[in-house]
Amino acid sequence: MTTLDQDIKFMQRAMALASQAEQLGEIPVGAVLVRDGEIIGEGFNQAITRHDPTAHAEVMALRDAGVQVENYRLINTTLYVTLEPCVMCSGSLVHARVDRLVYGAKDYKTGAVESVMQLLRHDSHNHKVECIGGVLEQECSQQLSDFFKRRREEKKRLKQLRQTQNAKDND
């Protein structure tokens, strides 16, 4: 299996995890951490359901892997995530000593790998993470776009329902 084939395979798994997040009403982002071709950690966004601002997909996958391998250093690993990591998640990759990051969609609002800032390239870091962006980018972007479109439509319907109910109450 080529590196690209492997990247696609694990990104597809991350997308399946993102769907689990969406089923919980979370922003659909999923992540898997891989060592030697085997998944050692998985995660998806759970910030809303856990009431935890740090429960991003990447952090959840790192936590899962840390428990599995009984070490907070996750050397010789690749993290696959459907959306470009934010500042917090990028910093976590450095601290965990993840070797390689593969992500799908760019995040033009909070992306800390290349879109808004390039945190992983900062000279002061004592650990460098190899970054590959755009793997299944269209599919990952579509998954997020579809979610936000549905969410906007749901909010619009709810607002219309409230207005209708208020009008009936005022009659």
C-alpha cells in the first residue's frame, strides 16, 4: 500500500468519526492517530456534549492513544484529521511529539497549520511536525459545509416556528 493509499484509508476513517460527532450535534471533525499502520487512538469533536472546550477531535485522539500506549509521548505517529488543526490542537501535536499530520479541509478562520498561521513551522519549537494538507479535501469540506447548511436551515425553521407561535399567542 502506498503512502497516499494509506493516507486516504485513514482519512476515510476520520470522516466516519466526524459523522459520529455530527450525530451528537457536534461540528463534524474526526481524527485518528496511527503508528506502524495501526490505529492507536481515535476521536471526534465532543466539546458541546462534554462541556469541555478542549474536547476537539485531535485532542480526543491523542488522549485515547496516550491511554492505549501508556505514554504521553506519541512518537513515530501520524495524526489524520478532517479539518486543519487550531492553535490548541497544533500545540498538542508538538507536545505529544507526533511526527506527521495529515488533514483534509483548510480552516480559513482558525487554522494554525497554514491558513491563518503556521504554528507548526515556528522556529522556537523543539519538535517539528511534517504536515500534509488537502487529503480528501473536497469530501472533508463538503461534510462540514453540509452540516453548517443544515444547521442554518434548522435555526431558520425554529425562528419561523417561534414567530408563528408568538403571532398565535397575540391573537
